[in-house]
Amino acid sequence: MAAGHIEEIQFPEWLSNVVLVPKPGGKWRMCIDFRDLNKACPKDFYPLPRIDQLVDSTSGCELLSMMDASQGYHQIMLAPEDRKKVSFITSTGTFCYVAMPFGLKNTGATYQRLVDKIFRPQIGRNVEVYVEDMLVKSKKVGDHVADLEETFSVLRKYKLKLNPAKCAF
């Protein structure tokens, strides 16, 4: 709750179970089992970019910077009427997501649609985006700072945050 991704709820429309998934190093990750909800949802067929085309698009570029969105899905807020559908129960209460959770079958398509829309003027020119991963590419080294500034301006406008540990400039 402290991160702002979930809130307590009294009357959920759909209730999913919590499952613990082992992580490397002996730790556990709390996940929500959305399998039943996913069965009830229509599939969003929005296409992901083809990796081979993204790689080919960097041909001739003198400089590349890679960036990763910090918990990208959690940066997209859910419509209030949809929050009741992504609810789960624990021993301490019933909660719902206020931000888009991991585990829903359409999160990848939804996120890709969003980044395609906000980076539309740059895609193919100086940016490529694959879900949470962004690549700023410059044909000339001297253009790279301006290309990064343009990208950071879009990120600021839409309040999208990066994970510095997964970025390479």
C-alpha cells in the first residue's frame, strides 16, 4: 500500500487469490492469480514490435542509449470502475489495484499501445520501444544529447519513471 499500487476495498466485483512464488536466493514474491479473470476477458491483439525489425532499425546509428521503465505497468493508473475487478484477499483484508497489475493477459498490449502513442513522433526516427524497454538511437554522436532530451521531455510530460539501474547511456 505504501507504494500506492493498491488500496483496501469493501465490495470487490472479482476476487483473485494470492500465491507465493519462489525467487532466486530463497526469497518469495507475492503474486495474484488472475487466471480466472483472464479467462473472462477478451484478448487484446495489439501487436508488439518485431525484435528483428527493431534491431535492423539501429543500423547506421553511431550511438545508442537503453532505458527501462521502472515498474512500467504500475505507472499506469486504472480507471476507478475497473479497480473492483482486480481485487484480492489476504489475511489482513481485501485489496484492489489502483495501478495496472502484472499478470493480466492484456497488460503487455495495453502498455505497448500507450508507449506507441506517446512516442509516435519519435518512433523509427530516434526511439524504438518494446513494452518497458526504450532505445534512443542517433545517426550522429552529436545528435544524441538532443535525442535524449526529446525523449526525457516525453517521459516527464507523461510522468513515466525510469529504473536507473537498468539504463545504459
